Amino acid sequence: MRRYPAFDIPTNYKAVLQTDGGYIEAAKAIAANIRVAAGGGAIIRTGEKVLQIEARVDNVRIITDREDYKFDGVIIATGPWLRDLVPALRLPLQVTRQVVAWFEPDDVAKFTPEVFPVFILESRYGNHYGFPAYGKSGVKFAKHHHRQEIVEPDHYERRVSGADEAAIRAPLEEFLPGANGRLLSAQTCPYTMTPDDTFIVDRIPGFPHIVIASPCCGHGFKFSPVIGEIVADLVTEQTTDFDISQFRLSRFA
């Protein structure tokens, strides 16, 4: 609390400081990745819905709402839609409804990136996380898995309710009272997780030219550069230099 006076933490709590920690602005990061990919020759197709993926011995057929494609190799990284696009695998993925909110601090100078960190806070309210105020936003704050609502990715409540706000605001009021101001904005999104709270990154058994990756919808986004390297190697070389044993499909056999 001497280092970060915005916090009001019980004295019996323990803290871990990661001095090289930070945050990524997701929209800017995605735009940058797309620019680099396009510069390397990738063809970017947006606003196109995948309807079916048909695995074949030596190629893959993908049917969308626009065209019928055939590829030599495919990486399927469709987040909450991954389970339904490869139903034969019966992937143990659970999609939950997540809510993130931005609050107006009483003194924004106490919550800028220079004096206030990205953080994760474990308390009797659950696991919450937050970001400093940057740009024109307030202090970002949310609960990991929020209210444990299991949803279908195409059909879930996108409006943020009073109950949603209450699930977030209680620890904010207790541990970060200076950030417990007016709700500036809030959003919902689907959160995709495995039973062991980690990822699936592997080739489909019998179809080495098809790679599936679950990480990047939810807390996996921050790992997307290395996940991208891994899946690119898997689909082109059928191997990777990284140890991905903890992400293999076989652990669910």
C-alpha cells in the first residue's frame, strides 16, 4: 500500500509483484497482427461465418456463408465456437458469460499506469482483476468467470444488469475505494475454458494437418504471439520446439 496507495488491503494478505508486468490493448494488438499478416501475404476474410469443417485424409473442406473452400492444412482457433465446429472430438470446453466494467475514480492521478499496476486480487468475493486508467477510460475491473453462467456463444444476455454490477462492485468498494465511482461503461463477452482452467493446443488425432487451439478467447489472449508460433509450426512442420504436453488432447482421454 505504500507503493500503490490506491489499494486498501488487509494486513494479513500476501502480495507478489511482477516488475515487468503490463497490459496489452487488445484492439490495437489485433489490428497490428492483421497488418503484419497481410504484409506477409495472408488474405484476410472478415465478417464471414464458418458453418462446417469437414476433415479429410489429405485436406480440409470449410463451408462458410459465402464460399466452399479446400485447404491443405487448417488451424481452428474459434474460441467459444470451437466445440461445435469439431463435434466429433467432444471437447470439454465450457463457455461462460463474462462482464468487464470501467469505473470513474475519485482522483485519476492515483490510477494512471505510472503509479497503479495491472492486478489480480483473490478475496472472499472470488478472483477479481483490474487495469489502470489509460486514455479516456476509467479503472477497468472484472471478476474471473463472473457469475459462473454457462452460455451458448450465439445466444446469451449481452446487456449488463444491476446484479452484474453488484458482483463487481463489492470488492471494488472494499479494496479500491477510490475507484468505486460512477459506472462509465460495461461489456459482456464469452469466456472459453477447459476443466483444468488452461488450454487445448494440439493436432487432431488421425488428421495431423488440422490443429485446434482454444486459448485466445478469455485469459489466453495475452499468450497469442507464442500460441501463434506454436500452431503455425504444428500445421506446417507437424511439430513444435515448445513443450505443449500440458495442452494435449490426450489428457482428457
